[in-house]
Amino acid sequence: MYTGTEQFKKEIFYGERKNCPQMSEIADRIFGATNLNEILIDLKDDLTKLFKAERMTIYTVDGINKELVSQFMSAGEVDEIRVPVSNQSIVGFAVMQKKLISIADVYDEMELNAIDEGLHFDSSWDKKMAFRTRQVLATPIIFKRFLLGAVQLINHTKGIPFSEDDKEKVERLVDILGNAFHIHKTMTAKGKTNRFGYLLENHFLTQKDLKRASSIARDKNEPVEDILINEFNISKNDIGKALSKYYGVDFVEFDKNIVKPIELMQKIRPDYIRRNIWVPLRKEGENGVVIAIDNPQNLFKIDQINLLYKGRHIVFKVALREDIYKFIDMFTNPEADQRYLTAEGIAIPNEELETLVTEESSEVVKLVNRLILEGYERGASDIHIEPYSGHRESRVRFRVDGSCTTFMSIPVEYRESVIARIKIMSDLDIAERRKPQDGKIKFKKFGPEDIELRVATLPTQGGLEDVVLRILSAGKPIPLDKIGFSQKNYINFLNVISQPYGIIFVCGPTGSGKTTTLHSALGYINKDDTKIWTAEDPVEITQDGLRQVQVNPKIGFTFANAMRAFLRADPDVIMVGEMRDPETTAIGIEASLTGHLVLSTIHTNSASESITRLLDMGMDPFNFADAVLGILAQRLVRTLCPKCKSSYHPTKQEYDELVREYGISVFEKNFSVSYTDDLTLYRPIGCEKCNRTGYSGRMGLHELLVGTDAIKSLIQSRAPVEKIRAQAIADGMTTLKQDGIEKVFSGFCDLLQVRKVCIK
């Protein structure tokens, strides 16, 4: 009956055949039992002998009464013993604590108190049975954190405490029993005697529907699963849950991002695995193999797989037949995805593709191209390739909306060749692995999309190299009113950028949208009567009417040199990608004092800190004070998915927490929202659109420090950051966190995401 736990049987049986054949035989009998009583009663004597114990008790859990229920054979009848889950008994205490308890003498109060002061041994059973309990070994039976029962051994036959070997054996036993108890309950609950018991139990369909689906499947010679999906509108996900519960293994769906497991596919013919409906998916660890199979209870298939991958740790996953065929096609069909094999933007002809795909080099080309194209299509800003030493697979992560998520794993066979391929594409030295290298890839030479990537390699432990690819896809500016400004910040920022001269900074960490904001500002002031020059590295956003220059420090064309050139080219507005050195900053301030509007970015945490940073770089405080129009600090916060976000009425405690984070003294003055029965906030849920994260896209949080007379005076006196910040707030500045909390009340995001990007 329990042959469905082949993954677990393999771990127990094949690993224990030599070390403990008795445990293997007992496991065979447990998984072959027809009902729970067989497990609890018929095996008790054999298990008692195995552990050299005088007595052994196996308990199940009565969840309603919070008791352990024991079944044992006495005078030919089955009697019951009930023990509370508490410290009034040793086995009850072991279950309550969810850990193994071993005691040398249960009548030794000092030994019991050393474990727990409240632990008590109920000697009434000894008195009733005229028996003397000495040693006890008790441990809970747990399956995937669910408490199902307990095992208790009493008195070693040699009168000695139970050994470490006994403890290891009993832990293996409770693992076996946990799986068996779980499967028994799954198989028998509410008449669940077929693969689709979960669907019946949860009323997705009736027994009559299932019979009709089976009849249609027989007539069409198709799997019942396909009929349920196509004609009864049962989702693949629910079918997967049913199969997973029935077979006791994980369900896996077709995933086009899984890389062909070359080593695992070398030993097998496509027609053989297609006929037997299974496929290797990947290696797991140093010796594991993950297999997708339509029926994990088919012992013949399992025996064949074990012979093919002899000595390997096989992990079975159940999959639909159609998905297994798709995996086989993807791993064996040379034309499965032709777009990943291109040269100079031209696809390779089919006849050449069929020859190339058999070579490992073409697999690497396809793999690298796939990484770049998938990252681009998913809106990733960065692609991280992270190799590990030994036989572990390399991990690929995409940074989307500021958060890294694992995209795929690269087999160890491809580890070096993938890195080498990227180095070749970016004109880097493939032989140099000891120091970091930087380069660029113009992907149009290698694939169908016009994408530019910045490449950075870094040597890591074990003589390996990490690679990070930043996608620099060309874009258009976002309208300023769509960038996420609050109404107050929007009006103030428009006023700042509309001035005829002065300097404006946008500050924040890498990837916080500074350049995007600057281009939105330029888009607003980009008129026919205004001459605008920009110096960037690289030029990511293009606009008609702007004269845009890409700097090249390797040939001496720096931001400072570009600005000097701009001043001779009759500019009205100058935008500099970054002011990272005193020379560039000094030229920018000088330009702003001679009738030009200058915009730039700086890497600082807040608007007030930017002033101190610029003064520390050697800027003259009087010139800087005269020049500064405003400093905008910015962060990007993940926004709630508009499709699945859920509204709710917050508790008074949640409301008070938001007010406290905002600042109690300024909340009512700057942004007053009362706690009423109608107050609504939103929380993340997760759906297909947002990849089950609950978040989709990002918006800006802003902190705009305007160069008022009071601020200019503080700059001239080199006032500390705290004073500048306090004065800016007094002038009406909303801090980053305050702006975030306002957007929480507006339903765009939640406090968790605001806290991730803001401190004060």
C-alpha cells in the first residue's frame, strides 16, 4: 500500500541494507501494511527486539483531547492507553518539547529535575502491572512539522541506558513512522483511494465527474489529468497538489529555464525515457539526481532508474505526462529555441543549428544568450552569476524592482565555459582570473535585441569568478508628473528646475533612480529656446533636443573635461551624470554662478548630508551657498501589485505605529489622517502577475531640501548636518520616511518596504 514513498524508502532501505537489515525489513513491512493497526500492533514485538527493550509503545495523537493514544495486544484484544501531552509523563513531555528524551532511571528525581523541574514519572502504571520501569527513551513522531505520535522504549534488556546507536535507530524509525502515518491518513481520509482524492475532498469535482473523466480518457486514449484540465477546468496547480499528496513527493511543472543536464542525459536514449515517461532534471548536491516521473509508485521504472544512476541519490518528483514530454523535447530537440543561437544578429540556418547543438559550445552560447534575453524581458536591472566550488551548481539571480530572485541554476559542467563566453563577448582577458575586470557587451552582435550591458567580473573564493551584468537598455524619459512626487514636492521641484541659473543635486545610492529623475526634469524644461548639454556614463536615456555626450575616462575624456567643453558650447542647461571629485564639482558650481542651470547626481544618503559632503570635498561655502537651488534625496520603494493587493481596516496599534514613524509632532501639521472606521490600508497577497510576491514595480520616495535663505546661511557657517536638517524640516521639507508613510496611507506601498529603504 505504501510503495508510493519510494524516495523515502530509498533513503531508509538502500542506505540501511548493510548497516541494519532488520530496520530495512521493518520499513518494508511498514510501507506494505494495509492499515494503521498493522503498523501499531503487528510490528511491536519485532521493534522491541530490534532495540533490545523490554517494552515498547507506539502512540498516535488525539488532537481533540490533546492526548497520546497507545494501542497494544493484550490477551488477544486491542486495549487503549491514553496519556496527556504534558510534563506529567516522560513521553508526554517529549512530545510537548518535540525532542528525544533519554533517562537512565525514571525514579531518580535529580535526573528528572535536571531535564525539567516540572517533569514527573507516573508510577501508577508500574504498580498496576507489578513492573519496575528503569530506563526510558521517548521521542515524538513528526512529519513536516506535524505532530503525529510518539515512540517510547522501556528498559534495556541489559539494564543499561539506551546508547547513542539506539537513539539514531529510533530517530530513523520515527522518520519511517511519520511518513507511514501521513500516507495512511492521506490515502484513507474520506474515501481517498485514488490519485485525485484531494480534488474530491475539496469539492473540485464529484465521484461522478471523476468516473466520467476516466471514461473520456479511455475513449480518447489520453491521461485523465489532461481531461480534468481541458474539459473540467481543473487547474494544473490543483492537479499537482492531488498527485503530490497521493504519491508523497513534490510536484514539478515544465520550466523552460531549466538547463539541459548534459551529464545525466548522456546515458539514456530519448525514445527510452519518452516510452517510460520520466526524465532527469538536474543534479542535486554532489551525488543527487532529480527525476521527474509520472508514477513514483511504478517499481519497475524505479528499479531501472536506480540501475542507470547506480550509486546516486535519486530524488523523485511527480509530473504530468505532457510536461515530461516537453522536458524531453527541450533537452533533445536541436530546434527547441532557435532564437538563442544567433551570430551578428542573424539566425543560424536550421541545417547548421542541428550540427552545432550537439557541441557543448553551442549549449553555452544558447545559455548565455538566454540569460541576457530573459533578464531583459523580465525587466531585470542586473544579472548575477554566482559559481560555487566543488560539484555545486552555479546560481543565477535577477534583480527586478530592486530585489534579487533566483532565476535558474547552471550545471557544474558549464561553470567555467559560461564565464569564458561572457568574457569573450565583452572583450576581457579570459586567462586572467586573479583580479577584477570591467567591460561592455553590445548584444546586437550576438542576439536579436539591441541591448547594451556593463560587465564586471570579481575573483571569489576557490579560484572562481562572479560575474554581474548590468542591463543598460535604452529608454525614454518618464513625465515628471508620473515619477511619484507628492503634490508639495512636485510644485517645489518645478519651481527649483524652472530657475534660470543655479545648481541642483539629486542624491541617493546606486540604482535609486537619480538619472531617471534628472532626465524627467530635463524633459520638462526641454524647450526649443533652451540649449541643453549632458555628460553621462553611459547614455541610457535619450531625448530629442538634448545634446548628449558619453564620457570615456580611458582616453582622458572625463566629466570635468566634458564640462569645460560645454562652457565653450553656449549652453543654457548642463547635466552631469555624477559629481564624484572636487574638480568636477568646482566647475559645476562655477558654471551655475555664471548664468547656467546645472543638474547632477551625488552618492549620499540624505539631502542635508549632501551639503556636508560637498563642503568636505573643498567647495567654497559662500560660492556653494549662492549656487545651490535644491537637493533632492531619492529612494525607490516596491509598490503593491494593483491586481492582487488586499484592502483591510488597520488596528489602532498599526495606525499609532505609522504616526509614530512619521513623527507625532508633525503628523497632524503636515499630513493629518484620522483613525476612523473607514480608514483603509492595503497589504500584499501575490498572484501570477507579480510572481507571487505581492509587489509589482517601484515608485520614488523624495526628500527635497530647498535652498532658502536660512539654509544658505547655515551653509556659509559650515553648520553640522543636524542643524541643516532641522532647518530644512522647519522650512517644510518632508523626509524620505515621511513621504513613504504618506504613500502607505495612499495605498501605494506598505510600511515594510518603506523601512527597507529609509532609516529616518
